[in-house]
Amino acid sequence: MNDARTLAALQRQSLYFFVQKAFSKLHPGVEFVRNWHIMAICKALEDVYEGRMTRLLITVPPRHLKSICTAVGFCAWALGRNPALKIITASYGGQLANELSHQFRTVVETDWYQQLFPSMRINPRANRAAEIKTTRQGGRLAVARGGSVTGFGADILIVDDLLKADEGRSDTERENAREFFQGSLLSRLNVRRTGRVIVIQQRLHEDDLAGNLILGGEYTHLNLPSIAAEPGVFNLGFDQVHRREVGDVLFQAREPREELERMRREMGEFAFNAQYLQNPTRPGGGHIRWEWFPRFDDNPPRTAYQQVVQSWDTGMSAAPDSDPSVCLSFGYRNHAWDLLDVFRQRLDFPDLKQAILRQQQHWHADRVVIERASSGISLLQDLRRGPGMRSRYFGFQPRLDKEDRMIGETIKLAEGFVRLPEDASWLAELRHELLGFPNARHDDQVDALSQFLAHISLRATWLEPDRVRERRSMQRRAR
């Protein structure tokens, strides 16, 4: 009896334990295969319920229990704990929305659930296929993309796949999903500031809803690719974490590496990278490889670097549809360049000039390189007016197009000439742009990188003057 009470208490307090039992009610006789990623999803959802975060994005491959954890399990668990909650769930189509509603209703009508949460009861006069209300005035409304959400406010909004897999490449369908999310769903939050939003999906395109939210920077992102592209530490609750290394498989018991490689061959590189690796890029990229970049894990002081060089790709304005301005800061030590920081922001001319000055002062940059084009021309004129500034601010005049410039510099990257930190907030976005070049949506970081590589090739004598002088002396003696 004590064991039963203990388990019931765990199921009330822990979404992970609740989901396991709910799964057995939905799929009797089917084994629930435990894995750390389910614990990580459940812990993140618990944090949303408790208000520790209000915006959560989860990207995860298909068939990894995402809907059971969220649109079904989380809804039932959250309403059991607080029957006054109002939850809206949204999916790409009516059939999926109804199926998830049916699963939710199956769970909450079991004897087990009603004993676990005796205060949560469905109002028999408000028990419809897509909408249920509780006797405490809470409820769950399921809608399909494009459906009506009027008349129902939400404390929690759950978006579970607004696009079908075959709609990912359609500009029209992606725009429809984005408009429905921004124009219809978000407006239903009862309190916009404290209302909670959960978006969970597989990636389908770099410009899908998840891609927009990642670029916006307001969502906590739990990214769960089938094969890890970078190390990570994941909170599982119960004072546990999971450490993931590069190359680790997400769900070894269900999809071992050989099965993933088979799916890669069957689906093709583009679809597999998007849906399973959560790294969609447009077909045709591939000039740059992530494994070319060695890593550094120390945090040396500025004095450890012989030179610091900044490379700017400047945008035109602060308008939302303009290209952002980007500054890459590099430090030279041990015959290689460490990428210290990526600054990326949309700015008007006066703010852009101040940002350049601040970045130079923050990193004590010896050289600042700015492309001599569009806003860069006026910036260089202003910045080089002060005493000694002509030897600090350098203009760069490209002679080739973007793609040819970068291709010409890839040999330096392939030789490990540029190193990246083990961990930085900007790494994921940088990786996405580099690996997607030249077909990614943005290329400002790539432009700043190729500009930097070209500049240091042209101006290499100031890097290690003693070695340069020695080499020139040897050349003179050899004549």
C-alpha cells in the first residue's frame, strides 16, 4: 500500500512518471521504452507549468513521444493539478487534433486518473470532441491550423506540428502556419506577459516556425537531434543531468546508428538533416564543414592574444526585414585564430557606428575591418578621421562574389586555422549559416568570416614580425 501511495505521489508531482502510466493506458501491452530525452522534455514542460519559463521550443525527430508528452500527457497532468487552467492545443490538421483530443479524453476518463486527481472532472454539459471544460471552469481546446479560436482564452498554448512533413518546402504553407501562430494563436493568451507558449515540432525547413522562433531569441530551445552535432548538458530533473557528446545517438534502443544511416539513404540528405538532425539547410550547400573547426575550452585573458582583429559585415538599417550587421572578433595565439565573439544586430547608422566603437573598446581590437560598400563607406570615413585611426580601421574591397570569396578561403578553414569555443550562445546560429552556405537565408556571418580570412592573408606581416624578418633575411642570404 505504501508503494502504491508513493507511486501515486510521484505521478502527481512528476510529469515523467505520469507520462509512463498514461502511455500504458493508451497502449496496453506495449512496452514504454525509457530514454533520457523523454525526461528532458518532461522537465522542460514542468518548468513551463511552474512558470520558470514562459516560452519553450522543443525540436525533436518524429516518433519520439513528443505528442504523448505534450498535447496529451502534459495537458492531462497540468489540468489534474489545476483544473482551472485553460489550454489550447494546435496542430496542422483536424484529424491529428481530434486524435490527440481522443487520447487526452481516454487518459482523463480512466479510473486511475480520477483517483489520482479527484478534483479534475469534465463538465458533462461541455464535453465535445474538440473542446472540454472542467467543473472548475478550466478546459482544453484543440484546433487545426486555420481553425477558429475565438471565444476561448488560454493560460497555456501548445503548438504541436503546425506543418505536415510534405508542406515544409512550400512558401505558402510556411507563411500560413506563421500567420496562424502570430495572428490567431498568440492573441488568445489571457495575459500576454505571463501566458505560456510551448512549440514542439520536427524541423522541416530553415524558414519554418521553429526557425523563426530561434532567430527571434525569445524562446528557450531544447534541441534533440538524432545524432549530436555538439556537446550539451540536459536537465532531467531529480537532480540529474545528461551529458551528450558529439556523435551520440539520441534514442539508441529505438533508432541505433545503423538504422539512422539507413533512413538517411532512404530519405535523402536534405530531409534527414531537417527532420532527424534538426538542421535544415537548402539543397546545394556544403562548402564548409563543421569538423574543420578545432575547439578551445579555456577562457584566456586579452593579454594571451598577440592580436585581436574584428571583421564587420554592415547592414543598412534597423528594419526587421533588413540584413543584420555582424562583427566577428578573432584573437591570435599559438599560430591560430580563436573566434572570441559574434555580435549580430540590426542597427541604423548612428547606432551602428557606436556599436563598432564599443566592440573595438571591449576587445581592445588592434584592427577593425569593414567592407567598403553601402554603409561601410560612410562608416570608414567617420571612423578614420581621428589621430591614429587609419592604422586601426581598414576598408576591404571585395573583387569576387560572395560564394567565390568563401570558396577561395576554405583551405585555411580545412587546415584548422580558425578555432571555436566549446560553448557559446551564438554557436548554433553560426553553424547553421556556415553549413547552409551559399543557400542559407542569411550569409552575413559567412561574409564577415571570408573578409577576415582575406584580410589576414593580405596583411600577414604584422602577425609574427620576428618570424617574417627571419624569413626575409634567409631569402636575402639565399640570393
